[in-house]
Amino acid sequence: MLVDLILKNVKIPLEDRIIECGIAIDKGKIHTIAKTSNLPKGSKIMNLKGNIVFPGLIDAHVHLRDLELTYKEDFYTGTCAALAGGFTTILDMPNTKPPTNTVSRLKEKIEIAKKKIVVNVGFFTSYVSGIKELRRLKSSGAFGMKLYPYDQLGKSVLEDTGIFMKTLAANRVVNLPTLIHAESPQIIDRNEKRLEALQDYSAKAYINAHPPEAEIEAIKKICQITKETRSQLHFCHITLNKSLSLIEEARAIGTNITCEVTPHHLLLTRKIVEKERGNAVMNPPLRTFSEVRSLWEGLIAGKIDIISSDHAPHDLIEKKEKMEKKILPGVPGLETTLPLLLTKVNQNKISIFHMVKILAENPAKIFRIRKKGQIIQGFDADFTIINMKKRSKIDSSEFYSKAKYTPFDGFETIGKPIKVFVNGELAMEDGEILLKPGNGRILYS
Ligand code: DOR
Ligand code: ZN
Ligand code: ZN
């Protein structure tokens, strides 16, 4: 038989060893993984020259911003940033304008995304009440429900224990994961009001308004509730040692809880805010060196399930310190995450096998993204090809993202994605995007 494409001379990190082999791809799927001499014939052959092949990487926490916030990012620029950064699948957050919180809004997003995307994209929903609507949202494709301490609708589900419990119970019935931005709305509200009264809109004041207690308080309360509802829960971007120990405690009694950490919380401390000002402001904020160290310990010990970028682009003007207005929190991360983490692999801080788990296999399992996250026969032919030795310097002016800033500007990295395949097609090569808008695929749960 003749398959569409053969990738020869590849190195695949599998469990705990590197396999040297070839991959046959047919109709967008992995057809065979074998010694090159044992592969079927291909209409095309590509020699990957011994570079590392990861399963297509998955970023489960991305704010693409389309529909009405396209001045910050849109489905095309955001997914180009994903490709350039080595991600083949991303999940889009619902805190857009309008928020994704009805079936018709989800469908509207999907229709617009279909024409613009260049990677695989799935969507989360915001808070929705009622099992019927939830069921419809799930069958229309939603991968989970994201809850914020400060909802766009002016109230927070996290604030009201009764509503929160009901929501978790409903999500459990329809088998929808609940994702949480864990910061206590009461603590943040109180602090932000105080700053407003003082008219202190500096980056430092903003960060102080989001203290560790806000995260701890929220995680404590939510873990307690989850012990009763037993629903699937995912904590986004945790930043503290104490958060990890609370989560471990809840897991020990059999709750279904997972958690994520971002590269900025793993690699930066709040010290950098003095230099980077608004460009280093995000929620939750950067913490101390000792927290960073414990996040690494937690990661290495397997207590952290995934790394996500929390790509949260804004316009530059929204990141500047101003006299009269709050800085908007969030940093772009799609184009910095992988080179930064590969640098840590090169420094022996984390193994390449562990990277595959937290950037591909685990997000696929947690959010039940079918046929993705591993290099297995029959799975989708999404691959991220890595040159482990390639050195570069982070330069936000070169981003595909509309957000041309990052607190990592000037950081030197070792290791870079050099090619990306999406559903069997070469989609990115040496930073160049080869797919046309609309060639990506919508994912449905
Ligand atoms: O820094 C953040 N930015 N944290 C959030 O929770 C929201 C996000 C955004 O949408 O900009
Ligand atoms: Zn968040
Ligand atoms: Zn976010």
C-alpha cells in the first residue's frame, strides 16, 4: 500500500526512553510506527534527521479573544502564535465579549473560528445554569466549564456556596469538567476597592491586591465542597506551595482534582515587576522565590498535572501604568512556553519524558480530547518537531500574537520547535506558517 507521508529518522520520547524509528501517516492519522525499513511506501518522504518528535502539544488554557476583542487577538493570529510556539491543539477560554455561555454563542464562535484557525481548537463554556442547557452545550462541543472569581455578569459563582455546589453537581451529571480560577472574590474585591479609593493603579499595588491568602482561601473552600460533590475539578494556574498541599490532601481521599501551573509562575518571581511593570502583571500574580522553588518540587514530584500558557493577550496601552486606570492582567504565552521549558530540559531540571506528559498526554486525558496527546497508531497525525540545541532569544516584536510584549523579553533559550504537523499536514516550518486560515479543525467534546 501507499501512504500519504513517511517521516524518517525520528526520535520519539516514549515512557522513559528515546525510540529511533519512522512514522507512516495516512489520511491525517498515524498509520504505522516502525523501523524505516518496515514502513509501507509513502507518496512523500521527509527526513527529520534525528530530531525529537513530540505528540502535537496541547495548550489547555488560551484566551483567543475573538469575537469582539479582536484588537487584542483573533482566531487567526492566536492560532498562528500557537503553531509558531509548537502547539497543535488549544482550548479557548470563555471570558470573551460576548462571553461563551449559551449554545448559540458557542455555535457562533465555532462558525467564525472555522474560517480563521490554523490549529485544532476546542472551547470552554462560562457559567451556565440548568442541566438541559448544560447538556446541549456539551453536545455542541464544550470541553468544560470555566469559573472565575469575577464573572462578567457581575456576580461570582465562587462566592455563593449554594450555587457553586449546584453547579458542580450539574457538571458531574453531564460529565463536564469544571475549571477554576481560584482567588477569593471577597478578598480581591476588598483590596481592589481600597486601591481605587487611594487611586493607586501601579503594577505593584495591583499585585498586592491579589495576595496569597486569596488563592489559599479559594482553594480551601473549593476542595472542601468537592469532597462532597465528587465532581471533576481542574485548578488553573496555581502559584503556591500551600495550594499544592491542599490539593494533595483532597486527592488523598479520592477526589478527582487536577491542577496546572504556567511557565511565568514557574520561571519568574514578583521581583521582575519592578522592571517589567505592567508587562509582568497577571492574575494570579507572580510570587516569591520560595514559592517558585516549591512549584518546581511539586512538578518534579508529579503533583502538577499540566503546564498551560494562560495566553492572555492585551493591547500594549492596556498594560501601561496609568494614573487613572487599572492595568489589565495577562501575558501572551503561546510563543514562549515551549522554548522556555526546553531550556529547562537542557539544564536537566525536568526530563523530556515528563514534558511530553504535561504538555500533551495529560491535557488530552484530563479534557478527554480524543485521539490526541500520544504517538500511537490510529491517533491524529499531530506532531511537534524539536531541535533541542537551537539557541534563540525571546523577542516579542517577532510574535505572531497581536500582543507584542512579554516579561520574558531578552531571555535566552535552548531548544525550539522547528516543524509542526497538524492532522498530517506540515503546518509550520522554521517559524513560517504554511496553513491557510480555516485549515485548522474545530474539536468537539
Ligand atoms: O491574567 C489573567 N488574564 N488572568 C485571568 O484570570 C484572566 C486573563 C484574561 O482574560 O486576560
Ligand atoms: Zn485565570
Ligand atoms: Zn486565563
